[in-house]
Amino acid sequence: MVKYINNPIKFKGNMTSDVDIVLKVGYKYGIDEALSIYTSKIYVNHWVGLKYKYATKDSCKHALNADQTYKLLKEYKRAVLIVGNKKDDFNKAILEMENQLIQEGYYKALALINGPCSLCKKENPARPSLESLGIDILATVRKFKKNVPQPKIGEYPPYAIILVI
């Protein structure tokens, strides 16, 4: 079952909807929940980046400060917020979604994934983590979805944001 959560953006134009592209790829991985959001609705806070950089076992030297992240987000108008069901192959799915969006004409698509920084883990392809950019993903998800449980310390629920246009 496809879940369009409170989709606040009406799609215009002849390109396939970004959410439709994401969900088409997501079905292969058991992901059926995505919504198009304005980047201005993404929570960015200084404390998130500092906590991630200094107070977790996943400390990251690639962290941007909140001001840099605000500037990045201003270069985009829309993003797709993805809520997964399980962590298995989630990162692989998100990167495949990003690639498919680029192939469909969303050339600025950039995936940001919840959890440890793949740059620090030397994964290829690598993407910065949401937390290393100061993005409060839990507050962002809770803005659009009710009854989101509090994750345990050190646990990263399968959430991602793909910056689109």
C-alpha cells in the first residue's frame, strides 16, 4: 500500500513526480512511505551537529555547521522525506532512488541518510549523514508523521531525505 503522507506540494510539469520515482524504487526494498516537503520545513539545529560530532561514538570530521547546512538547503526548494520499515539495504535503496531521480531529470538530487557518516566509514558511494549536517531528522519526521517512537541511544531509524529541486 502506497502511503502519501500529507503531501503538501502539488506537482506541475511533464516530469514524473519525485515521490513516484522514489516509491517505484522503494517497493523493491519494502519502502512504501515517502512525501514531498519544502526544504524550509527541515529542522536544522546547531546542537544536532555538535552532539553528533562530539557526543556519539559515530563522531564525524565531515560535519557542516548549521549555517552551512541552511545555505545548502536554500539551494533547493523541495525534498523527499523517506520513512523505511527496516534498516537492511536501506542505504542501498536510497542511493538507487537518488540515481533514478537524476536519470529522470532531477539532476540536483542529493541523498542524505540517517546514521553514521558513510564518508567516515569509507563507503563508496558515500553521502554525509543527516546528523553530521545538523539536521534534526526525528523532529522533521515528527512534523509530518504522528506517533514516531523515540529511538534508543545509538539507534538510527531508517529515515532519509533526498534533496530534489
